[in-house]
Amino acid sequence: MVLDLRLVDAFTDRPFAGNPAAVAIMAAFPPEPLMQAVAAELNLPETAFVVARHDGAFDLRWFTPTVEVDLCGHATLAAAHVLGGDAGFHTRSGLLECRRAEGGIELAFPADRARPAPAPEVGVDGVVGYGVGRHFALVECAAAGLVRDLVPDLARLAAIGSMGVIVTAPGDRPGVDMVSRVFCPNAGIPEDPVTGSAHCLLAEWWGERLGRAELVGEQASRRGGTVRMRRDGSTVVLGGSAVTVGSIHLAVEAGPPPAPPGGGSGAQVEV
């Protein structure tokens, strides 16, 4: 079996920024252990596997280096980019619609709202708010510099139990409403470069505080990226650009599928 994968940087308009993903367009899904092994071999934040359906839509699955996930924003954007921008994806989180728009591609994702909770000790200074969403815990800091300069204690963040932890603060640059960084040690991603699904939670958290339906977020990772958000009831529309940077051809020899890393891919996580 030969797997042809496109390498795409998502939530950026220039190569080698944003969040990298590999996208494989296939006639059928290979065995799950093989998909997990390919994702581990590539060691990117996400590898997306896409299969066309008879109705014109697609089935889509996402794998980090260690687990299959329920929802991934940047790899969905990457897959839509490879397919030309307009696509509907059937996923473990339902049907996700993508369409070409001015300045890139828009993705309609389920909104997420954090319930307030007492903040645990997470090794972050200046904490002024804490909440827990479906898959992310959110830590709000008093100033963007605290987010930008944070040296994360990954063991403490992992101990929260959520698959991902968002650390966020008000924006400190013109045109940016909030800054964030996202850490997913429980999904094999110490720090995610740009996390689309996290902005489903950030849009609601900051939209309610700022009284805004449209927002712009900067994810202040080393690679960096920008996510546009529009709140629309139970949906958050995420907008961003993507750039194809290369391709990979993997020749997988026939035989029993390899054992999945870490003992399986049953964990549920959004990245």
C-alpha cells in the first residue's frame, strides 16, 4: 500500500507557520492501528484521513501521534484546503461544513461554553478566571505577557485531567481580541501551534465578556497563527488560511497492522 499525503500549514498564509497537518485522501480507511502508526511516524500534531462518500461529502478521521481525536480544527482546515475549500465532513463530532470565503476558508464548528470552576494550581501566574469546557480547561490570565512568557509545567497541566488546557488573556495588539496558548500533554502534544477547536471555547468566553459576535484570536506559540471567529448561536464559524508545503509518499508493506502506540486510540480529545 502506498499512502500519498499532503503537508499543509493551517491558520497561516505563509509556509512554516501556523499548525502543520498531513492529509491523506483515500478510497477507504486502512485499519485503525495502521492510521495511528502513520500518525506516530509523521509525529505532526494531526494526521487527517479522508474518504469520499457517494453523496459528495467525505468521511474524516484525525490522529495525533498517540490518539484518535473527536474534533480537530486545523486538520479540518487543511483537508478542506486540499479539496479546494468547499467540503462537508462526516466525523465523530457530526457533520462539519467548510466553504471558501474572503481571506481563506470558513469552518462551522459546534460552540463550546466553559462552566466556571475553582482554579487548580497549574503553575500559571496572574490567574483571574478558570472554566471547564467539553474537552478543554481554560485558564484566564490578567495580561497577555503572562501568556506569551509562560514556561508551562506540563505535569501539572496534564494532572488537570482535561485533554487540553488553554491559557488566555486579553489581546495586546491592534486587531487582536485575545491571545492564547494551548497545551495537550495528554494527547501527545506538549504545545499545539494553533488550535482551531480551542477557539470554539475562546469565542464564547471572550465574546460574552466583550459583547462581540466577531473576534480575532492570536495563538502565541512559537510558530504562531491567527483564527477568526464568528458566534452564531450553537455554532462558531472559524476562519483561516492554509498553505500546502509539500507531500509525503509512504510505502506500507503488506502484513499484520502494527500495534497502536500507547495501547490504543480510545481517548477522546479536541485539538
